[in-house]
Amino acid sequence: MEFIRVGDKLIDLYKIIDTIRLILRMRSQGLSQQEVATRLEIDRTFISRLESLGNVRRGGRIGLIAFPVQNKAELISLADTFGIENRLILSNAERWQLVEDKNGLDFLHQIFNIIEQFRQCDTVLVFCSEKWNRLATALLDNQVYTVEIGRSPIAKDIYVDPQEVEKILNVLTDETMGEVK
């Protein structure tokens, strides 16, 4: 144990280090900042500041949403190339699997988790129908770029040109993060 005196307080340095490790482990397991804050009874803003303090990646975070897509593997590979961690890339069948076998409350909780994940991005690129693009723009409080891949409702998988996605990502990474590749 290592104690540090700060005024009239005695601080246990290892307790702080263990708590920070726990916070980061919970966040890396997919819990939102608010979920971690609630479980540990701390302010969510503390977690946000802690993550900012330890952020080693320069520039903003980009998210990618695309559904229903025919060439999911190509888009995932492209996201990997650009270091995009926050992504929701689904075929039409996978999109419907999100709803199947769930009650309304479980589905709503899942959707809120997805929204929270993408709200943590600085920029989100969305390849969906006009309806879902508008919804993403309304729900996310960050910069959202949308590309319409079909008219609502889209009932089949759509091929999304990876070269078009790459061109947009090149522009976005130049604006927000510098060259990533």
C-alpha cells in the first residue's frame, strides 16, 4: 500500500489504480460510461475525463453504420483498415435478428446501447435508407454523414461500393485524425 497525504486526507494510491483498472475493464467489455458510473457510484463525467486523459489516439473517433448490406465482409475489412472500432454493419437477415425473440424492453435497451456507442464518436458515417439516415442524424449529437443506399423500406441486401466508402473515409480521416493508413 502507498498512502499520500493531501491536506487532511489520506489517499490510498493503489485503491485509485485498482478502481481505474476496473473502470477501464468494464468500459472495454462494452458497458457505457453511465452504466459504469451507476455501478461504481461515481460521476459519469469522471469516466469521460479519465478516458480523455488516457486517450493515445490522435483526433476524433469515427463510427460506421451500414445496413442492409450485401458485402458486409468488405466493409468490415475497410473499417479495420481505417481503425474504425464503432461499427454496425448488418445484412437484412441480421437486421431482423436484432428484433427476433426479444420483448419490447430488451429491444429498446439494445437500441439505446447502440445509440450510446455511436454518440461517443465524433463523426458517424451512415449508409442506410433515407428514413434510417434521418433517424441517425436526429439521435446522434455528433457529426453525421449519410449516404442513401435505397428507398425505405429496403427489403433486400444492397451492395455498397467499398471505393465510395474509402473515398469518404479518406476525407474524414484527413479532417479528423490525420492519415491513418
